Amino acid sequence: MVAVDGSKFADKAFEYACELSIMRNIPLIIVNVVEEYATVGHSILRELKKLSKRMLHEYKGRAETLDIRNARTLQCVGNAAEKF
């Protein structure tokens, strides 16, 4: 499992997770947590979820180009520290 947010650090973690998935022939679970704040309106949260889904789709595509066929994505809403 690897958490991604589009940062260069997440990209490094993603690359490492891909290597492990290939070497060990284990599933790759790509996770993104949409932070939910009390002050964020419903329309903003909806847009953040759309952006998250798009990003997860792109990461999964990158995994598939590395011939990782057992990759899946997971989107969560809330506090990342509390989710994991």
C-alpha cells in the first residue's frame, strides 16, 4: 500500500512500492486521502474528490505501464493520520 498526493515524495514512495510489487508479485494498493475540513463547503469537497480520483487513475496507469496488473486504488475522506 502506498499513499500518494502528487508530491515528489509521494512519487518516490510510489516508485518504491511498484518495485516491491514487481519483485514480490504482490498487489499494489494506491491510496489518496481527501482531507475534510469543517470549513470546506460541499462543492469544494466534491471538486477535491474529483481531483483525487483523477490522480489515482493516473498513478494506476503508471503502475500498469510497469506491467503491474494487480494494482487498485482507494480514495478516503477524512484525516490521513486517523485513516492509517
